[in-house]
Amino acid sequence: MAGMDYDAIVVGSGPNGLAAAIKLQLEGLSVLLLEGKNEIGGGTRTAELTLPGFQHDICAAVHPMALLSPFFSALPLEKYGLKWIYPAISAAHPFDDGSAAAVLSTLEETANQFANDRWKYIRFVKPILDHLTDLMPELLKPFPSFKTPKALAQFGLRGLQPASWVAEKFHSPKLRGLWAGMAAHSMQPLNNWMTSAIGLMLLSTAHAKGWPIALGGSQNIAKALVEYFLNLGGKVKTGFWVRSLKDLPTAKAIFFDTTPRQLLDITGDKLPKLYRKRLRSYRYGMGVFKIDWALNEPIPFKSPLCRQAGTVHIGGTFEEIAAAEKAIYKGKPIKNPFVLLAQPSVIDPSRAPENKHVAWAYCHAPHGSAEDFTQAVENQICRFAPGFNEIILARHSFTAQDMENYNPNYVGGDINGGVQDLFQHFSRPILSISPYRTPSKGIYICSSSTPPGGGVHGMCGYNAALQALKDDIF
């Protein structure tokens, strides 16, 4: 293929696009990374959304998967300015009586909060926690290699269950509520199969490594990755929206850090008709309604545990959260949504002016909704932190529709790159033994719409690069 401008072009600079670009560049290839916006990052960007000096993470804020990702853990990103910091408590879950449950540093400390459910919690989490280092590379592949068959079987038996089934095994309202908040990250009704996998993974990572944030903001993750890529000899062009394959220089392979919808729009009839039909049937899920606040002081949670937590899951009991998620999934707005809140300035003073704070939260919203959930979200926070509304200096919000307008990959406000239920977990973007490779030679998809799905771990891009190298097209 003489005369090619590059060996590979990567379209989109989220963590997955960056991972694909870095892996290919490490193999000695010439790689061009293209980004439509003027700054690198995808879901890892930080900006002054409210007032000068207040740094808000636009999408991802807390990164449970990063340090256990084989891709991230292999890179010397600290040399490029990335520093991970950890809250005293990874996550907390408040209740109406002023108490809270929390994921504490050890399994035993956490279990001691749950009285008669103490041993149930330990037996549920410990087999996964004990083998998490070996399990993570397996779980982050498109298909596990079964090097740890016993640990995989234990995870499968627990993770495939609906979260509602697991909740029935617990008697403690505090443990049931904490479990609901973890499982609700799946962005599905909690009686769906495999919702337990997300909750179990998050609990295990909290006990194993904690849930870190990037000092100074999530933008510093992307900044470190792109500086590492440039140091390897890679090329980057920002402000370059790709509307068609005709917009691109010539290359032996093109990698799309996009969802199937954008891949279809850009490639047109370059992809076979049957493959295009299968991509069009790809399903997107609930959107999110997101708010960022500039605050005059820390959030006045009634529970001291919540004041120390990097992440707070707000929604009350298991039953309340399950009902809210089910209604939203069916497209029905509700008054008492489940709210996922992060308060990075609790451990990172650089996020705000002296003695001021920032907070970030979202609730799930019907797909494509333009509805403003500000009042509902703030009411939920005030329920557990009376006076919260009195410390707000400014706010900025994104409806689900705004999220898609900001980043076309967030189709309908779905920040997870598509529903990750039992079927679509194994068929992202289609059911295939090679999910990253399209039928058209040299065209690959490497976004969260491929295995292992959403999260800041880079493994979708890394796996796609491995597939291309295996295909021997360079």
C-alpha cells in the first residue's frame, strides 16, 4: 500500500481513541489522532462551567476502573502530570434518619455496618476481591481466556443475576440501599439480568484500590495520554470534524471512537448492507441530566460519612431506587430520581477558589429528554443535606438532549455508548467473534459501544488495536 499518508487514523480522542492510538504508535506505526473539538478528551474534559476558578468535570469525574485497567496500569502517566488522589471514603449512601452506609477501606470494616448481614456481604464480595487482579484483564477482554476459571465462574454466578435478586438475600436496609446505588450505575431497571455485575465490580474496585479522581480534573487524564502519544511520535489534529471518509487522509486502517450511529453516518455505503442493517438495530439506553454547582462551602450532609465521600449515591431505599430506575427506563419522568453525586473538592482544593467547592451530579433521564430535572435533583440532595440550596453560588446543567448536542456519541444522552444488558453486553456493536473489526478491510470501531463497554479504562481502544495488529494489515 505505497503512498499511504499514515498507517492508522483514529477518529475521536476519548480514552478509547487515545488507547488505540498509543498502542499502535508503540508498535512503531505512524498514527494520526483526529478530534472534532478544539481540545482532546471525549468524556474526560474539565472546564469552568459556572464561575471563574471553579473547575468542573464535564462527564466522567470518578474513575473506579482506571487503575485496574491493563492499559492504564502499563503507562508511565505520572511522568506526564497525571496524579491520582483518593477520598477517605470511596462512596456513601445516606438515609432519611441521618445515617449512612459507606464503602470503607476494608471489606471487614464495611461489612461491620450491616449487623446480621455481615457474613453475607463478605461471602458475596470476597471471592471476587481476592482474585480481582487476575479477573480484571479477563473481564475487560471481548471474550475471557479462562486462565482463572474458578474466579470467572464465581463472578458469573453473582454478576449474571438481577440486582433485585441479590437484594432479596440481604435483610439490612442499609446494605440493600448501598447495593441499589452500586447496581444503578448499570443504567437499567434493577430487575434486569446482569445488573449485579456492575454493582459487584464497583464494590470490588472500591475495596481493592479505591475510587480515585485526577488531581486538577479529568482533563488531566486526557492531557497525560496525549502528551505520551506525542512523545512517541504520534500526530494530533483538533477542530477536525469527520463527516465522511472522503475527509480523511489515506491510511491502512481507520479506527472510530464513535457509536454505531456515527460510524454509519461517516462510512455510508462503504460498509456492507447486512452489517449496516445490524448496526442500525443497536440499542441506546437512558440519558442523563447533569448539573454542576459552584458552592460557597462543602455540602452539609447530615451524615459525617457522606461529607468524607468522593461519591454519594442519593435515592433512599432499594425500593425507591429500583422504582425510579424502572420508571425512567420506560420513559416516565419522576419526582424522586436516583442521583449520583461527586464532590471532588473535598480532597482536591485546586478545583475551586480558596474555601469554595464544586459538586457534580446526574440523574438518569428518559432517552433524548429535554426536561429540566434541576428541582428534582436538588430536592433529593436537600433531603439528606438540609440547606444545600442555600450554599449554591451558581449552577450549570445539561439535559439529556444537551449531552448529545455536546457530544454526538452520547446518543439521546446515553453516556454508556448503548444499553449494556445481558444480550447487548455480548453483542457490542453486533454479535461477532471480532466485534472491533467491520467487514470492510481496514475499518474498525473502538468506542464504548464495543467490549467491555463504558468506563474510563481505555480497553475498547486497546483491544481494537490488538485486533488490527492480529489481522496483519499494516
